[in-house]
Amino acid sequence: MLHQGGADQEAARLDGDVPEARRSIEVTEDTLSSYSGRYELQPGVVMVIRHEGARLLAQLTGQPEFEIFPESETKFFYRVVDAQITFDVDENGKTAGLTLHQGGRNIPAKRLDD
């Protein structure tokens, strides 16, 4: 039982192996920079991706900005929540959109700017 913020949340015990922690890799700053932009998940809900040095930051409308970490050239993960982002890169290397993977859902987002 987790008691937090005045709420009680019950969690079932899991049997089996604990999933291995995700590991980040190094990605070039040019690659990170190519993902910078705004992506619309639904009307009024935009994810802003921002490149800052060797880091990539993501901010969803109404939420704080968090760093996302690369596990491949196109797949990134959060360390603060169980969510991942896959960037959709075409054959010319242009980023057309992204997909947010969270809570068993895969939510595509179209890039709003170049």
C-alpha cells in the first residue's frame, strides 16, 4: 500500500524477474537538433522537443519539461515516468512526427514545424 498526498494506492506483488533498467546511448548533437520542434498529439495538446547541448528535453502542454534519453538513434525514454518516444524519420532523414508510448497506448503526433 502506497500512502502519498492523502491518497492510498494498492499495488499487487509481481512475480518473476524485475525488468532491466533502460540504458542510454550517445547520439550526435546534429541528430538531437533534428528532433527539435513542436508535435501535436491532439488539438490543444502539443509536445515541444528542445535540444540543449548534449541533452534532449520534452514538454507536454501543461506539464513540466523533462530530459529524455536515447536508447537508439530514434527511440528515447523518460526516467521520471514510464514513457517512451519514437521519432518518425523518413528516408531523407527528415523528422515527420513522433509516437508517444505510455500506459499501453501509442499516440502518434504530427510535426507542426520544420
